[in-house]
Amino acid sequence: MGSSSSSPADGPTQLEDKYYPEWIKNPENIKDLTGKVALITGVSTSSGLGFYATKALALKGAQCVITVRNVEKGEAVKADLEAKLQEDGVKPKIAVMKMDNCDFASIRSFTDEFKKQYDRLDIVCNNAGVMGLDVQMTKDGYDIQIQTNHLSHFLMTARLWPLMKATAEKYGDVTITQVSSGASHKGGPTVDTANLNNPHPSHGFLLYLAPFVLGGSTGHWARYGQSKLANVLFAQELQRRIAAVGLQDKMKLGQRTECSQAWLPPIYRSPRRRAVA
């Protein structure tokens, strides 16, 4: 990756230049995670938000499990992570597991296997996502954006909830983070609960203008906004239910709504935290 003195560039290079190595290594920003198990979904490239979240968590000692649709690609990402972390003198613990957010059967298979392999789950980063796609139906009968971005993470989190709850009760300090987007609120998106496959859910003026800036159609971005708003609503309801079972001091749930910051949700930082009220 380029250095902070290199010419401006878009995307993850800026993230790494901005935050590595001083910010990540500062214990005031992210605490020691030795012994904790972290699950990060959708780490399929060496340039995405999930890649940088995994790198930061592994650097601080967490056992990281990354999910991918294509295990071969996932192993390549793992090798890249290991090489970069070894440059910092860290021998990371990273495992690759198959999970396809377009397939509920894959979610169920993954969660069953995860529970066989791990007896705790301290950190969850629901990172996998797609953006601005044409209407496509998954094998489960849902639009690809709402299933990938929300429904599959909902199913995965629900199936792993007993393990997270047990971890919180035994060890405390469990965190769940939902990576959302500014599209969750900008442009006035809505969630059409009567028809999640609505090709053009109701929205505001900014989402109407999105195609003029981002390409595609208004429907592309209205459905994306719907899925990202669903992420936020899920986070808020889960936080309410965490409090209802008396675990609000041991289990926190955060969400990031700007992609430029979402690579490392602030709930992983120490001592400053932000939970969804």
C-alpha cells in the first residue's frame, strides 16, 4: 500500500495510510483481544472493509474467522493478511469458512459448523454486502440486496445468538457491529415490510437523484437504501433485546453508517464506545 506521503488515491489505500500503524497499535484506540474469537463476514478481497477490520483485530490478538463464498479466494486473502501481519511481527490466527449470503442453506450450514469448532464468540462484524444491483432473485426468493445485506446477517446472528449470549454471561464484553451506510438515512429510504422484493420501495428526493451521480436507476438505490435501513433497525432492535435480558453491560451492539469509517467499528475501540440506543 502507498504511504501517507503518496499522491491521493481512492478506497482502502487511504484507510490504511490513515490508520496504520500508529492508530491501530495505540492501546487507547483498540485494546488487546488475545483469547477472543472474532467473526467477520464477506472478507473476499484484500482491499475491502472486512480485510482491514480483520487485519486490525488479528493484530491485537483475536482469533479471526472470515467468511467467503469462494474458499479459494478466501485462502488467498488469508495469505495476504498473514504476510502483512508478519511484517509487524505478528503471527495471526485466521480461519476461512464458507458462507454465501445469497443462500439461507449456506448460512445454516456455516453456523452449525462454527458452533462445532468454537465454544465462544466475542466479536461479530456483519460486513458482507452488495450495492446498487439490478433486481435479482436468490434461490430463496428474495431480492439479492435485501437478502445479502440484511436477511442473511439476521439469520446468522439469530443462529449464533445462544453462543454469543453464553460468551457474554461467562466472559463479558461481547460486541456485535452492523456495517450500514449513509444510504440508511440519506434520501429517506423505507423498508417495505409487506413486500421486501418491491423493485422500487418508497424513498426521498436524494435517492431519486442518486442515479445521476452513481449511475444505475432509482430502483437500484432505493432497494439498497432499504437494505441499509434494515441493518440499522435490526441493530436497534437487537440492542433493545440485549437490554431486555439484562446483558447491556456485557454485550454491546454498534453500527457504522459511513463506509469511510466502517472498516473498524468504534465499538471495538477502547475505552471509547458507542452503542445504538
